[in-house]
Amino acid sequence: MSKTYIPKEISWLSFNERVLQEAENNSIPLLERFKFLGIYSNNLDEYFRVRVATLKKLSKLGAKSKEILGYSPKSTLKKIQEIVLVQNSRFEKIYTSLIKELSKHNIHIVNEGELSQEQSEYVRNFFLTEVRARLMPFLIESDSELPNLTDDAIYLAIQLCNTKTSKKRFALLEIPTDVLPRFVVLPERGGDKYIIYLDDIIRFGLKDIFFIFDFDGLSAYTIKLTKDSELEIADDISESYIDKLSRSLHLRKWGTPVRFIYDRNMPEDLLKILTKKLKFGPEDTVIPADRYNNFKDFMNFPNPGKKKLYNEALAPIQHRDISQGKSILSAIKKKDIMLYFPYHPFSYLTDLLREASIDPHVASIDITLYRLARNSSVINALLNAVRNGKKVTTVVELQARFDEEANIIWGKKLLDEGVRVIYGIPGLKVHAKLLLITRVRNDVVKRFAAVGTGNFNEDTASIYCDHLLLTSNLKITNEVHKAFNFLNINYRKDNYYHLILSPFSLRNKIILLIENEIKNARAGRKAYIHLKLNNLTDKEIINYLYEASTAGVSIKLIVRGMISLVPGIKGLSENIRARGIVDRFLEHSRFMIFYNNGKEECYISSADLMPRNIDRRFEVTCPVFDKNLVNELKKLFQIQWNDNVKARIIDRGLTNKFVKTGKKAFQSQLEIYNYLKEIHSK
């Protein structure tokens, strides 16, 4: 590992360790800790499907791969295997301790061998009526190929034995969690609650599936396969973009396996057969684990009805500038408004869209759609606008990773209702979060824009921290209009004086802003840079931040996920400090503050400082002009920087040590809630 750059894949594992720390934390309500186990597991699945899969491809390029990455993919893969095995051991210890803790609250997770007679009858009935018909086992024969195993599904690898003849048979059976709940609540006993895994209900009834074979021993072991899920879309303009993507989605099902997890109690001969048939070698990621897998299902664990096992819900804060039952467009016309989800209600956005859909003077609505809620009120509002005669244009990004199929379906639904749908730009993922409402009255055009850091998605807005600027400022709205023209009219480039667009100008603008701070620091003036990001991996930007540090610029970074920069290196980055916050809400908002000799320049952005966001995506970084909103963002940054409960120090050793300052506990997400509550009650 370089002294000056941390491979982004390694720094990501450090971020996921911070999630694991939350599952370990005794001060967090118990079932919230189970959720963090689920988040950790879900994160790791995607990590292998995308990042590890990419590294494995690059490793086949030999010496050229190091040129592309700047570090060796082979040695990075080896390091990943080491870290993941250590984290897996820690994960299992946490899980075991949480199960014990759960039983202290009279909630028990039991297996098929621990059932009372009444519970056994319940499980047998559930198996016969709900489960049995969905089970389709596949016999593993020595001379046959395995079926195409579903990515990220869980299977039972089954061994049938006849002790008299020493004959064995092996089979695979997918656990149907796509149609049945992973956890089944059993009848209570003496006031205690009991829950069983679907896996164990299947184990309970396995004899009913394999009755045709002569055996006296039957055992089942969990396995899970993770596949390469990066889409490869050939640049063939003769074929429609949606057809290419649909074909790539189909091919994803046949992706190369990148990780194999198995129950460590599995017999050696069964394990050998499976790894051989799956073509896993000594260099591949093979992870021995406990009896259960796919802990992401704990994100949907049954609610046992005990409030103290969950975080207390925070009531949404009503924004002081938006009055209930009054026009939001009129409020935006008076002044810029900054919403901060999940502290403010997402319903403000759907109220705005509903108002626009019935306002007789609104002529058109343009919006970018990246990830949508399962039952999207945003889509409903847009359909209502079309029905009311508005011209509605949506830019639906088909390459929103793992939401591609859902976005194809949404796109078709919008098209069927008369919405103009633009399916992104081939080769340039549209990641910007933009909304433009155009109002025409007496031939006077008035535009209203929303520019955000997160998706127009009410599901994630309840758990992701994101900013959304609502404005009628001509400097911004005219350029949002230009941005939609770019997407609408043959990708025609225009001049932008306020909005900063990727891939055209973000890199140069960030460098100019950093160079300005360097110049001021060298002239003996105060200079600082405060960045709040999800990821910071771009080497050129990192080198400029190193240069700024050596010039004396004070740099504070709050980075949730990947960070390749190494803070605190004497003579290089000693003026850079970095922290990562993991708490009940996902820190997703991106904003940047540059001191600019006392005339702060402040921006919110859809982009992280990564090569893909800067060079290969359509992103929008937006200046914040309103001084009150600039001061609010400065205050929010300071609150987060002062966190001494959920903030970890990001250092060279990726130790994830907690920030410990002051005698009083200061938890930034709660402090932000209280701060916003106070300023919006005035």
C-alpha cells in the first residue's frame, strides 16, 4: 500500500468496518444493531459484485493493470481476502452476542431441533402449505454441470447418506426468499416470542422432498455465490440503448463467480465437489462461515412490538419558509429554500410537484430520475401533470446500478401515459439531481428549480441525509434550463457561468478553487477547505489537496465511504484532517466550502470527487448564493466536525478510532436535528 494513496477498495472495507462497529455498539437499541449487521452484509455483497469483480478482470491484464490502477490488483485482492476473513470472524462474534441479548428480551431465534410440539406442528403446516411447492432440488452428479446459480441467493447444499451401503447423494436447493419471508414468527410460549429462519423450516421438512431415496442420514449446509454484476454495454449506435441494456441485464445472470461462502461444517467431499464445479481455485475468495448467510435480511426483521429495541422516531421538522396549505412556488419566488432530508419531510417535493401539476400557468416540468421509490409519489405527480395538459420530460437513467430493470419498467409506464422519456446518454451516466418547473403568465416566463445531492426517492429520503435547494434565482434556473436542453437536444453544449457540470468543468473548477486557497495561504492570509463527501479517490484532486496542505491551507474532510488520501503525513498532508461518520441515517449529502479570503464559496453537488463522477457522468455542482444558507451549511459542517460519539478518525492505518474530545457527548445527527428544529421554530 502506497504511503500517499490508499487503494479505494481497501478504504471501502474500512468504511464497512465502521458499519460493523455500530452493530457492536451497546448504546444502540438492539434491533438497530441487527439492522447494521444487515447493512454490513448488503454492502459487502455489492462490493464483491462490483469492485472485486472489476479487480479480478484487471488482474488478468498483467503489468498493464498496475498502470491503469496505480497499484497491483493481485496484491489488493489478496489484502481484501485477509481483511474480509478478519471482519467475518468479528461479524460472527457480534451476531452470536446479539442473539444472546435478544433472548434476554424474551425473543428467541430457534432452529428446527429446538421446537416445542406445538411449534413443530405449526412449522410442519407452514412447510406443507407455503414452502414445499416452491422447492425444486437439483441433484449433483459427478459427470454433470451445476445449474446457473442465482447471484446472491442462498442455497442448501444437501447430503443424503445410507450408512449400511456408505452410499452418498448430493443436491442443491434454493431457499425461496424472493417469495417467502426469511424469518417466520412462531406461536408464543409463556409470553416469549419465537422466530425461525426459513432455512430451518426447509431443513425440518427435507425428508418429505427426498422420500424416494433410500437414506438414513440427511444434512443441509448453507452456501452462497456472488457474481460479477458490472454491466458491459457495447457502444453500437445501430441498436437501441434499452435493448442493449436489457441484453446486458440478462447476461448479468451468467456473470463470473467472484465469492463463494459456505457453512464451515460442510463435509469435505461435498465442499470439494462444489468448488470444483464452480471452478474456484486457491486465489479465489472462498469464505468459511457459520450456519446462516444473507444477513441483509435482518434489515427486514419482524417487529416484535417492543419500542425500546428501536431508535425513537424523529418527527419531521416543518420548514419555516413553507406554510402548510400555501403555495410552495410562491415561497420559492420570495427566497431560496434549502431542504435537508430526512430532517425535513420529503412530502414538500411531492407537494411542489402536485401544485405544479394543477397550476394553470405551469407549462412544463423537466426532471432527472436515477433511483425511484417502490411506490413512487414522484411518478404519480408527474403522471397527474401530463393528465392536466403539462409537457413533462423525464431523463430516466437506465444504468442506475441494480435498479436498471425497475427503471426500464418506470420508463415504459411514463411513456404509456404520454410523458417524454429520455433514457440517459449512452456512455455518460446521468447522475445529476435536477427538477425544472416552467411557468408562463402573460407571456412572462418564470422558472423554478430544485437541485439536489440525492435522488427524488421518498424511501431513501427517510434514511439518507441529503440537501435539496429550491430556487427561482435566474443565475441557477436559466442554467438548469440549459442543462435540460443538453439532455433534450442532441447533447448541445452551452456556456455555464454558475452551475458546474461534469464531465465538462468540475475538475478544472475544483482545481481553481484549491489553487485560490493555496495562493491566499502563501500570501499569509487565512485559507481553508471544508469538504463533505461520500468518496474522495481522484488522484489529481488529492495531489492538489496535498499541495494546499504544504502551503498551509487548513483542510477538513468528512468522508463517509472511500478515501484514498492519507491525512497527517509530515511535509505532505499534516494540515489535512479527515473523519467518517456512521450513524442511524446514511450520510449522503455532498457540499464544499472554500474560505476565499472571507467571501466563502459554497457548493452542493450530486458528484463525489472520483474519476467516474468527474469524467464519466453527467453531474451538477451548484453554488449556494443566499448568505443565510451558506451560514447554515457552515454550521452543519461544524456540528458534524464536533461529533465525538459517531465520528471516526480517518488515518494512515485505517484504525477507525473514535474521536474523543470534551466531557460532553456530542452526536452530530441529533445535534443537527435540534439545530434545525430551533432555527425553523423562530
